[in-house]
Amino acid sequence: MKAVNSNRVIRVRLNCPTAGYIRSVEVLGTAADNTTNRCMTSSYPFPPPDNDVMTRPNFDGPPRALPGGATVTNQILQFSPDGTAAEVVNGVVTTLATPVTITITRDSKSKTVTVNNAGKIQLK
């Protein structure tokens, strides 16, 4: 919803900045999108230092800890303003031919989340 509401391309980075955290970041269209410091609030603070539309990013979210020490598979998903989803692998955006499965584990129990190319998210 953040990509649609902001009319910006947003990436959801799992295990960002460290294991057990999730952060949404605005795609800048530069090499910075694929650097490891993109998850760091010291380099890309939340909230942003200003709300000037000419200086980006303006739509990065805070790093959010998964509750209760949960772990999640390491993936990057990209959502477009039209709501569609793609996967980012080694800096390359790939359209989802099949849904992506994300596994969340806590206390030896696992749940899966699937995301299809239309941006539909299902918890199983």
C-alpha cells in the first residue's frame, strides 16, 4: 500500500539491517538501491531530514523487529505504484512468474507468506 499511496517504487527488504528485521525503502534509481548501507538508519534516516520532494528518499520506513525472535528468509521484494510486485535478486528486478514464498519461523513453528506478481499477499 505504501508504494500505491506514495506513487513511488518501494522495496521491502527482509533481514534489513540485520537478521530478524524488515525495512521498506524507496527506490532511488541509483546504485545506492543495492548497497548494504541502504538498510542503515545512520545513512538513510527515518524520518527523513526533510520532506522536500527533490531530495530523496522521503518514503523509507523504520527498521521493524519481528516479534518474539522470529526469523525470516532473506529476500527483497519490490512493489510498484500500480500495486504489482517483483523480486530483486543480486540487484536485478525480476517479474514474478510464480509467487514468491517467504518463510517466517519462531519457536520451531513456521508460517509462509506468498506474494504474487499482482501484489496479492497470502498468509498460510
